[in-house]
Amino acid sequence: MAHDYDKAFAKAIAKFNFKAAHAAMEAENWTWGDSDSVPDVDALIDWVVGLRSDMNLRRCKNISSGGFGIYTDDDDRSLTITFELIVTEYEEE
């Protein structure tokens, strides 16, 4: 049976440092879509809440967009919220 992550999400989002994510976005002048300014902290929080809603609608375990990610692990019943500034992946062929 899949784990109910609502409680874990509430705790994770309460602990997440959105001010640090906003500062990083400001430093990079990181805008979204057609916007000409960096989203404020409230918009970042709303974005992550929206991602969680999308996860529930799509019934997926992981989702990312706009630099933010939400990842779940049924084995250890964990939920992780991330803000990724730079990611590199390499796979040996």
C-alpha cells in the first residue's frame, strides 16, 4: 500500500528555506515564463504546493519544475523537497 505523504509534505514545506531559494534566484536573476522579475517567496511556496497537488492528480512519486522538486521514497517513507540550481548527469554507454 502506498504511503500517505500529506503529513510529511506539511512538515517538509514548513522546514524548507524558501528565503535561501529566493536569494539564489535573485543572484541568478532567475525568472519564470514571461515574467521579468524573480518570483517572491510567497509565489515560491505556492509553486511547491501546486507541485504537490499535481503529484496527487497524476499519482506520481516524483515531480520537478521551476527548479523545485518533490521526491518520495516508499522504502523509507520519506518525502524530500529540493531546489536545484545546477544538475549534471552522465551515463556511461
